[in-house]
Amino acid sequence: MAKLTVEDLDLKGKKVLMRVDFNVPIKDGVIQNDNRIVAALPTIKYVTDRGGKAILFSHLGRIKTEDDKKDLSLRPVAERLSNLLNKPVTFVPVTEGKQLEDAINNMKDGDVLLVENTRFEDVKDGEYVKRESGNDPELGKYWASLGDVFVNDAFGTAHRSHASNVGIASNMPQTAAGFLMEKEIKFLGDAVNNPKRPFVAILGGAKVSDKIGVIDNLLDKADKILIGGGMTYTFYAAKGMTIGNSLVEKDKIDEAKQILDKAGDKLVLPVDSVVATEFSNDAPHKIVEGDIPDGYMALDIGPKTVQEFEDVLKDAKTVVWNGPMGVFEMSNYAKGTLEIGKFLGTLSDATTIVGGGDSTAAVQQLGVADKLTHISTGGGASLEYLEGKELPGIAAISNK
């Protein structure tokens, strides 16, 4: 890899600032899913095993008022991390000042410390000031002053220029990628820039507007792009098909037409859909081919589409999947997403990469996550990477 990694650093006795992604779902103080914490463990352990002092920074949720802070403390994360590491984790309930500085200065080699939610800096004295999410230069400089080296292992925020990633990096002599960041750059980078062929992209989700840049970038790189989810019906409209009450972005129909013209047979649209009379799991539903009849909306891909997609995928050597095939949160319209996820788990000879919340949830629900090559931890970041954009968090990591 062209970027410096944590393995290139001398860590012994060093105060190692680490940006991690502990933006996990918490309800009533209880963590609902600790995947992102688990994903950071290899880098944390590597630092502490080599005598570094691991000082961890993460955001959690969005903070726009003092009130938001009540439910968005990282304290429960510190407790869970301590259990996972089987060692104490010092939690510091502030983001700057003497209490934080003293706690860091009292660390011994191999210790772990977690700083309070970096986005607490976005609200000061009741004012929404965005010091963290606006990359306030003084804040980045201050946090950088607390350590000797910086390791960025938070791919999930790599598409954001914040004080806790780009701000710290720009004030440190060396910034390295952690193992998770390195893995994301490797798998997504190879898929986009140097894929084994055939390379198939599966793109789902509600809106064409969220994925137009990705589709456009991948048209030059992928052998086939399979389209599912609500955005299908903007493409249907662009082809002059009837779509009933299905989701459509009227202002994107012209762009969809341009993509269809450019794509030729590279873009594969669903041939059948599961349609219902209303947006409800309990509504009467049926399978239709082609046009969507009046009074119905399409909420999932149909069985013929699943079969066609699987026929394309069976020979693939690289697969990137982002976004659900239907309204995955409703059981009657989850089948398309689940069938695709299950099929990906059978492709033992392919590099299979999944990103985005619903696609990730699907492969975890099916128990096939361990059969896939890589599950990306960054929804927005992986999308922008697939779009060919330079991500500020990655750009700020030192080159070798």
C-alpha cells in the first residue's frame, strides 16, 4: 500500500492518538450492535502489545444541542471495549482541558484511554458551533498536541473533513492507517481500480440521486451493473415504462436516460417486481413483469430478476454490493435482498465486498458474513470511494 500503516511506526512508549469509528447504536445506555468496536480491536491491540499508549477518539451520533449530549456519551462504549479487550479502559468524560491532559500523562505503556464523543465540541455554551465537524483548526492542533503519532482507523468517517481526523493529521509529523483502514483501501481500491474480471456491481437503495455518481464511475470499470431497489423505477420511467405509484425522482429522469444510453447492455434492470397497493407489509401484494400497474407500487425485485442476477453473478470474480433490492425492513419485501446475499455467500472463487447498512444487515442476518471477502464499515465513505472521489481522511494519511 502506498500509505503509511501502523506497522511502519515505532510505537514503544509513544502516545498514539487513534481515530476509531465507535458510532454504534445505543438505546437506553445499552449498545445494540458492537461490530464497529470489534472491527477496531486488531489495531488497538497491535498498538498496546508494542508498548504504545492508545488514546482513542470517536464521534457518536449528531450533536446540535446541549440536550443531545445526554444520550450520546461514549461511556457505554468504554465499558464494552474494556470487556472485549479484557483490560481496563480509562474513560475521560471531557474532550479538552486539564482532566484529559492529566489522564493522558498518567498512562503507562500498553494502557487504553477513550476520550468523550468528539462531537461534544460541536456545541459550546448552548451554541451550535461545529468545532469538530467543521474541522476547527485550533481544535485539531490542540488534539494533535496530546500525542506523538496519529493512527487513523476510521474508514466510516474518511469522507468527512473533521478536526478528529484531518485536523489532527495536518498537525502531526506522521499519520498512519490502522488495519481496518488499510483493509478498506485495499479491497475497495482493488475492486475499483484493478478488479479480477468479470467485475459485477450490485447497486440498490431508494434514490438514483444517491448512486448516480457511482453508476457513472463504475460504467467505465464494471462488466455488469445490476440495479435494484426504488431507484429502478426512475430508470423504468426513463425507458417510458409505466410505474404506477412506485418511487420516482422526476428531476433525475433525464440523467437516467443518459446513463441508459451510455450503458448499453452493461446496466441490468429488474424484469419483474413485487408490487403492493400501499407502503405496508400487510398490504395485498403480487408479482408483476415489466410495467407496474396503476394503483400499485413496486417494493422488491421479483423471482425472475433474482434468477437473472444470479446468472450474471455466478461467473463473477469481483462483486461489490451496496444497497438493498427492496424495502428490506418489511418481511414481505426482503426476499430479493436476502436471496442475493445468500447467493453471494456461495461464490467461493470471487472477491465479494459488501457495504451499506441494509446489505450488511442482510448478510449478517443470513449468517453468510464470514463467507464474504470484506464487509465495509463505511456506508457513505464506501459510496464516495466507489464514485472515484478522493476521501479527505485517506488523503491526510502520510505516504510511505
